[in-house]
Amino acid sequence: MSDASADTLEAAIAEAAACRLCEASLPLGPRPVFRVSATARVLIIGQAPGTKVHMTGLPWNDPSGDRLRGWLEMDREAFYDSSRIAIVPMGLCYPGRLPRGGDAPPRPECAPLWLDRFIRLMPEVRLTLLVGSYALRRRLGKGAMTDRVRRFRDLEAAIIPLPHPSWRTTGWERRNPWFGEDLLPVLRQAVRIALE
């Protein structure tokens, strides 16, 4: 869109839902998955949908989402209330698998096109959760995930960095007890305050 001042969230939603920009690179085809609203107070920026999320069209509708909701101490109803919580991944569509396993990175075209636009069109966002290395890197620049998350108090209060809540994080949490002891209470309080 050439005139950003005339842009609307409704237009961005319609255009993002219809996006076919990287269709040729998506093994399951395009299915943009996101939830936004003009009234959202919390923005969760993740990586990209996995296969289960692709199939259901509901972000974080998988075991990683269960773990994220556990970190937040939030039930599904509250988590999926898009009038209060926006969910926008770095890549809106499932990017496929890597040759050695695991999901491929989010498509590089996506965040500059959609994430930045959604952020600009959601002025009520008070708190942004950066979930996983790709979101951390985009907002905070290069750096080790653990160091970024450990130094959460060094960031502005409106940003909280988190690891990706996949099964791989179980061992990481055991090795980094400060995450549950120090960061999670701050996260939960920040979310409550943002949603007041």
C-alpha cells in the first residue's frame, strides 16, 4: 500500500488473509494464520505455524501453545480473545520442514510485509511478547536466545522475550531455573496489567 496514512486494519486483515506471495515455496500451500484487532492490548509474536496450526487455522493450537498458555497462566478462552490479545507470527504460513528435521524458518518476505503493518495498525498494544529466536532477532538484533531472555529486565517494560515453548524447551527450563523463578512471575504480572 503506497499511502500508509490511509491504511486500515480491516484492509490489512483482508490482504494478509488473501496473500499468495510465496505460494510456490509453501509445501502445504498458503494459509495465513494470525489474529489481530484494533483493541488488542497484548501482542504475541511467534515464529510460523506448524502443521497442526496450518490444518486448524488457529495459532498456537498445539502442544507448544499449551506450554505457552501455561507460562501465561491463561486458559484458551482468554488466550484466543482477539479483542484483547493479538497473535502474529513472523511467517503467517507453514514454511515446511528442514532436510534434517524440524520446521523451516519463517519465510523472509512475510514479517516486513505483514508484521510491521499489523503493529502500526494496532495502537492499543501495551505489551509485546517475543516468542522464539526469530522474533527475538527481528526485534532485538542478533544474539543468543538464552542471553536475550535472561536479560529481560534490561529491555523496555513493554517487551518480554521468551524461548519458543516447544518440547525442546523442557531441558532448557531445567538448566535455567531463573526462567520459572524470575521471568514467569514478571510475565504474568505484565500481561495482567496490560489487559486491565
